[in-house]
Amino acid sequence: MTDATPTLSFDDIALSELFDPPPDERLHPVTLSFASRALEREYWRHFFTSNLRYLRSSWALLLTIHTLWIPIERAVFPEHYLQFWAIRFTLILPVLLLFAPLLFARRAMTRWSEPWFQELMLTGTLLELAGLGAMGFLILDRLSTEVLMYGGLVYFICLMAVHMVIRLRFIYATALGAFMLVAALAMILARDPEGGFAVYSLLGFGLAANVGGALGSYLIELFARQHFATTRSVERERERAEQLLHGILPESIADQLKVTQRSIAEGFESVSVLFADIVGFTRLSQRVPPAELVARLNVLFTSFDQLTERFGAEKIKTIGDAYMVAAGIPRPDPQHARTLARLAVAMLDAARRAEPELELRVGIHSGPVVAGVIGRRKYIYDLWGDTVNTAARMESHGAPGRIQITAATRDALADAPGLRLTARGVVKIKGKGEMPTWWLEGQLEEPLEGPLEGPLEGPLEGPLEPAPAHATGESQSNARAT
């Protein structure tokens, strides 16, 4: 008995991606760092740019508080205010002012702030706390109630700033909070080895404040990182959706559809429409496996898609083993006939290389059409009008390995270099009656080899031979009716 290997369905994969983030977006439970270093750097660039206004406001708030505290210190501690001012003006305020160019100067911000801003904030905060600690040590010569209240107020303001205001990383904020608690206890015990009420108060309230602050900064950073990862995933899916929409509809039409819910329809006075059909594909489908059939058709139509994009035409749709493409829409192109003529020659060459046992039958007609988007859930950009019907008839009444065009397309190609036209004669077309048609022949300057990538260089070479008036072409009986 063999063990069955479980397989994931598309729904399983979609749900796993929804509830289980990709490996590079997983967060370390303690440091909250992304597993991917590249994503971690991207997050901090995003953090800096998205929080720049907040960081500037926080910087201005801290500068204002330090400035306003100067007269308060003179009133509360008249015996120490000169020492306080010396520390404030030689250490605290200069360090704060050093962050001004990092936050407000564009060039300095780009070169230094983004990659190392957290470390710079950590260093600056340590220097600020060292200055405040020195000021606190001066007033601890007497552990009076006023001194304890003042010191406790400054301690909790600094702790709140470390955890909430300046947006330090959780691990940095937690480390600074622990450092502040240990430093405060050391200063009190240095002045009074017994400590007493001051030590117990600091241990109780300080520990509670540090735990609460650490929890708050952890949740803030966690939610910020999760929001960044979610926004990144949504943006990635939006780009995929746009690529899919642009694959279904012309880019200009897709852009219109994103901003309006109204019907999109437009008339074009002069365009060219091409139909191509694989001769013998039905017989082939009866003797090859389905997977091989679809794979071979996909290779051929993918090469047609690349050629269509290369020549600047617009793929409309595939119908079974038929391929429909137009030129002159949705953007008008005065050379639409020449564009499809060159494309048709290239498609014949690509079909011969991809499927030597099959042949392509192509028809082109030029004239007015109506183009628009139909559907609500599955959008289709389609063409309507007699021009479309006539182009389809040119293909169905053509011959394998040849390109049949109408008089309208022939007239549009009158001055196109690199193409040769041969009169076929008058052909009886179903639903149209008798019509004069021409074979379009051309020789690529260089055969298409290898992958179909990049622009095609150079025009199609060869003389243009107008069809002689006496040419009779092939017998009408050879035209296949549909």
C-alpha cells in the first residue's frame, strides 16, 4: 500500500498566506525584528519618512520643555540654578540642537538619518539623561519632600518620553528605562545609604512605570511593524491586480475604469483589425493529450503577445485557436495598417518556427469600429462594426500560410516600404458578396531568432509592388467559406 501525499489546493494556499505571513515578514518575538535584513532596512526607511512630521513635532516639544524649565529651576532651586544652567546650555540643549539638521536638512536626512536614526536617537537620549542625572545628583544633597516630588516628576516625564514620545525601538526604550531606574537608585543610595522611603517609592512606582512603559512601547512597535507588513502586502497585491487588469484591458482603458463606473465606449474612424487562425488545429486537438495541446497553444500565443506588444498593436482576444488584434486603438495611429502588416508577417514567421506542422491563416481589414468595455465582473475590451466582420471573413476565406487583405487596407499601405502586394482577384465573401482582395507578402530583414524580447530594429525591407490590374489571382473555388 502506498502513502498518499497530501496536496494543497489554491484555497489552502490563499488561506495559509492570509493567516501565516511569508517567512521574510515574520517578527522575532523579543526584538521585533523582521527575519529578512532587507525588509528590516526597508521598514526603518519607511519609519523615518512616515514619522518625520511626528519626529519634528516631538523635537520641537522637547526643545520647548527644556526652554520653559529654565525659569522654573531658578524659582525652585535658587542655590543650584547656575549649575543647572551650565549643564543645560553646555550639554542638554546642544545635543538637542544637533538633531535639527538631521530632521530638517534634506541632504543630511538622506545620508545619515534614515539608516542610523534609531542609534543616533539612542545616543542623544543617553547624553540627555546623563545631563539630567547630573542635575538630579546636585539636588540630592537633601532628600526633602520637595526634592523627591521634583525628582519623581522629572523621572516620570523622562520615562514617558523614552517609551512613548521619541519612538525608540522597544529594546532600546526598555534598556534605557532599566538604566534610568538603576541610575536613580544609585544616586539616592550614594547620598543616603539607608535610602528609606525614597528607595522604596522609586522601586515600587519605578518598576511599575517601567513595566507599563515597556509594554506600551512593545505594542506600539508591534502594531507599527504589522501595519507596515500589511500595507506592503496590500500594495503588492494591488500591483498584481493592476498588472492583471492591464493584461486584460489596454492601459489607458484600465486607468479610466479605475476612476469611473460609467460605460466606456468610443468610436474610431480608421483602424485595422487582424484575425489569425491556426489551420489544422482541430485535427491536432483530437490526437494529442489536453495538457500538451494547451502547452503548445500557449507557446504560440505567447509569442504572438510579445510580437503584438513589440509592434505597438493591441491584442483584443483569443477565440479558441483564433487570435484577434487591432492597431489604431485605443490611441489613434495613422500607420495602423502598416503596423498590422508588419505584425502579420512576423506572426507567420513565428508560427512556422513554433509549430512547423501547422500553418497560420491571416486576414486584415481597415475601417471604422466601435470599441468599449463590456461586463461587470469579467471585463472584456471588444470591437464592433462591419470592419471586424470583414476582417474575420478575410481570414476565413484566405489560404494557409498567407495574409489576405482588403482594398481598404491595400490603399492604406500604398506608401508603406518593405511590403509586397499581389492581387488575388475577386473573391466571393460570405455575407459581403464579391470583393477584390490582395495577398500581403513581406520578408523580414532578419529572421526572428531566440526569445521574443526587446524592440524590433529596422523596417521591413523589399520593394512595394502594386497589384497589376490584369492579375486574376487564384480561383474563387479555393476560398474557404464559413
